[in-house]
Amino acid sequence: MVAKAVTTREASALVMGDPRFAKDIAHWGAHARGEIPADWPLLFIVEGKGLLTTDGEAHRRLRTPVQRAISPARVRALRPYVEAITDRLLADLKDVPAGEETDLLARFALPLPLEVICHLLGVPEDGALREELRELSAAAMNSEAGAEEVQHTVGRRFPATLLALIAQKRADGDTDDLTMDLVAALDAGELTEAEVVGNLVVTVIGGHETTANLICHAVRGLLTHPGTLDGARARQEAGEDPWPDVVEEALRWESPSRNVMFRYAAEDVDVGGAVIRKGEAVLVPLPAVQRCPHAFPGPDPDAFVPGRPEASRHLAFGHGPHRCPGAPLARLEAGIALRRLFEAFPGLTLSSRPAPRVPSLGINGLQELPVLLG
């Protein structure tokens, strides 16, 4: 399989926002010609018809119920809940013996957004189903998995688990959550059952994986760039809120997503003086794009510098019609998490042991984040 990559911010925004680049696989010439191997692990995903693989009116129809469910008012109302979950997780970390290494991803950065998205979805709090959704999400994003394994996870186990959740919630009479908002759209004829399940899969994965990555990257940035954490604390002591700047720079410096996959040229398009031909697949490697020296000229784009003027031009949440509807929630969670984490553990440091990366084309994350709480 051959795909072209764009590596500047301007070209990436064009590819992600211009309707001449489609998400529907019908526009992929290599697929139409039968050139994509049947055992390619990602084939099952990109062939699907859902929120991430549709355009135009079909995409708007699928996206509208999700946008209604994660409205600005609902996100604002979640602040006390996010704060409570954050405080509980940090209190649990107080039990870690002094000097003992702990995994901040497993103990804090991942459980926080997972709890929040499961709360939004109305998943029972007994823990079993929440852990199953976490395992399914990780399996779905594992680029080292074979085609059969991906089909089993995404095509059978994930839908079966979510359909069982819907059946349980119907039986219990639940109504006020994101899952039942989508079910209401199903009952109103706005969505099919497969589309409801597809939206829930995207929401589960996107609702916690990316936020966990964002928190971890922000912690790494603050602890590996001398002066940045002290600068944030000084601003906070002066009555300012430094954490939005930290979050935006973390999104730019280490995007939670590794690649935007895929856009297909619906016609020949000139991109920065090079022509992408009709039917060609295009990849956007976000970590490279967001360190583009032309878009982020100074300070050094490889450096983590909260407050840099152009940080908000990052594309971590996408661009155009497919921009992530959960961006406000991710920002809220990360800002609360970082502030309370460094207040609770002012002596937090990274372990000398390296943090291994997740083997994924889509997710730019860590398998663990070893730290010493101090």
C-alpha cells in the first residue's frame, strides 16, 4: 500500500478541511482496483461506514447526535465530577511508599478520562464493563494485531459489548446519558443500529485514549524542560491560570494522535506546489506537522514552551468538518488533572527508566509512564 504524507501545517489543514479530500473509501483508487491485501489489519476499519469514514450530509447526520450529547453546557456541568474523580485518584496515590516507582498512566492519566467517558455513556460503576471497554479500546488501536484479531475485536466483541449495554439500559429505563441520546436518535430514525454502535466505539476510544496521552505528554514536557513547571507555578501564585497554555503546548508538542488516516483525493489537487492525484491516499503525521518550523517558528518547535504565541494553531483535534467534538472535554480534564497533580505531588519526577511507546499508527501514546511521586 502506498500513501502520500503532508508535513507542513498549511498542507495538513488543507487535506483535513478541503472537501476535495474525502474520508469515504470509495474515493481510494488502490482499493477500487483491488490492490489492498485482504489481510491488511486496518482494512476492516477503513472499510467501515461511520463517523470517521463518511463525508458531507452522511457525516453531519452521524455527528449531530454526538455534538448534542457533548454540548458546552454538559461539559461545563461535568467540572465538579472531573474534580472529584481527580481528587480520588490522587488520594489513592498517597499510599505509594516514598521512593517507590509508580506508573502514572495506569494509576492516574488513564483512569481519569475512562471514568469520565463511562460516566457520560452511562456505563455502570461496578468496574467490570469499564475495564472491558478499556481492553477493547486498546486492542482496537494495536497496529501490531493481525487482520483476524482486529475483525474479532472491532467487528464482533466491541459491538456485542455495546449492544448488551444498550439492552441493559433500555431495561433499566435509563435516559440521561450519551448512550441513550444515540439510542433516541436510533428510535427517531436518525441513525441505524450499526451507526449507533459505530459512534459509541469512536466515543469510547477517542474519549479516553487521547486525553490520557495528553496528560502524560504534558507531564513529560514539564518535567523534561527546566523552568516550565516553575513558570506555571509562579503564574498560578500570581493569580493566573497557566494550565490552559500548558495543555495547548502539550497538544502541539506531542499530539495525542500519531497519524490522521486517511484522506483520499476526490480529484487532482495542488498542495504546496505538488499535485496529489485523484484516488491517492494521504496521511497526516501530526507529531511532525506540529513541529513544522514554518508554522511554529520560535522558540525551537522541538522545545516544550507553554505560552508560545502560535501554539493554538496546532491540529491535534483535527481541522474542518471532522474536528473532534470532544475537544472541550479533553481540555477540561487535562487542565484539572495537571493542576491538582502538581499541587498534590510538588516533588514529582520522572523515573530513570524509559517510557515505552504504544505500537500504533493512530495513537501517539505511552505504554506506561514511570514516575517517582516525591
